[in-house]
Amino acid sequence: MSQFIEICKRTKVLAYFGSYVRQDDFVDNVSDINIFAITNDKSILLELASLGYSPIVLSESNFIDLCEKGDPLCYYLLYDSNVICGEFPRNVKFNLNNFTCERIRRSIFAFLSLAVSAFFRQDEISALSNSFRALRNVIQWKSCTNLNKIPIRINDLKDKCEELKLSICNEFSDIILVRRMKEALSLWSLDKVAEAICREFNMECVKPSKILQSVKNPLQVTYNQDGTVIVKDSSGNEAKLS
């Protein structure tokens, strides 16, 4: 707490959020320690980052705007956080709507892109973490769309996956186990993650193994909403695969 004394004086609220506030879900040296501040002092972002946290800093007006729009970030900050000091603005409510579900849906392929890119860079932690996030967001998207709810805790995510009869439940359970054991993903496992996600979209996607076969020294991978990928290699050349 001593490291936050001065920061607290310059914020309306400072809080942890994400898996760090859910000790059963937090995996040391794998999970990020997320923290956010509501303040107009943008220098706090660098201060929190220098302390080893993954920070988000928002002004009060930006935070309220996120909540009114139904941005999922507001939901996580309001309902998946542990306040260190201060308090949230009063009378702020989260407006879950179609925009919320769409934002979650669009993030799925962003996380998958990050996971595959990290795998090719041999960043094992990022590949694992973003694979988990991609699968998690499939469940959140389907739950948001069909049940008007966004599950957060791993046990709740598992329950909603089974309730909705999604086809990714086995892959999600597998990635949770690999994450807890802090093991590296194999190329085969990453292929299974990509296959499982695209199955929920009723389409075929380019597997990471095909990318590796088609492009020498792939560095950055971007999955499109139609399952195709844009791959940039270490020389800066781009290729589109389908």
C-alpha cells in the first residue's frame, strides 16, 4: 500500500482488476497484474507501469462514457475489481447492449492474432495468455448474445460454456490446465485453439501450422473476420493466406 500513497492523492479511484482479484484464477508469472486509475493526471500511467503493473488510466468523463456506451472494459472495471483507494463516480451503471457483445466478438480474433504472433516469436507466456483470452471471449460473446450476461470467473465461464452447448468447452478446459501448469503451447495445441474458435463462427480458418509451412520466418499474424490471415515475415513482406 505504501507505494500507492502519493498516487492515491491524485486519483478519484485506484483499483486492481482482472484475475489478480480472483485468486483461484490468478496464475503467478503468467497472469498480468492489472490496475486502473480514474484521474486526469496521465503521468500516473507511467508511474504504475514502472512499478510492474499493466495499467489503464481514464478520466472520469471517459470512464462514464465507456459505461454508457456499454464498452466491456467498463464492465470489468466495475464488477471485476478491488479498490485500493477512492471510490467510483456515483450513479454510474453499465449499459449492456448489442455494442457490448459486438466488441467482445471482435476481440476474439485480435487475441488469436496476438497468440499466434507470440508463438512465432517464441514468447510462450503471451501465446498461452492470449489463447486463453480468445477462447474465454468466445464464451463471453455467446453468453452476452444469448443470455445477456458476461461471465468472468473461470468456473462461471465453464458453466456457461456447457449451458450454451458450445463446441469449445474441451479446448477451454485444456488451455486452463496448461495455463495453471505454466507449460508451453505446442503447435498442435495452437492449431486446436484456432480450429475451435473458427468452428463457433461456422467457418474454416488458416491454421498456425499452415502459416508456418507457407511463410518463412513469420513474425506478425492478423486473423481477419472471414478466417483468412495476413502474415508479415521478418523481412517485412506480407502474404495473405486462405
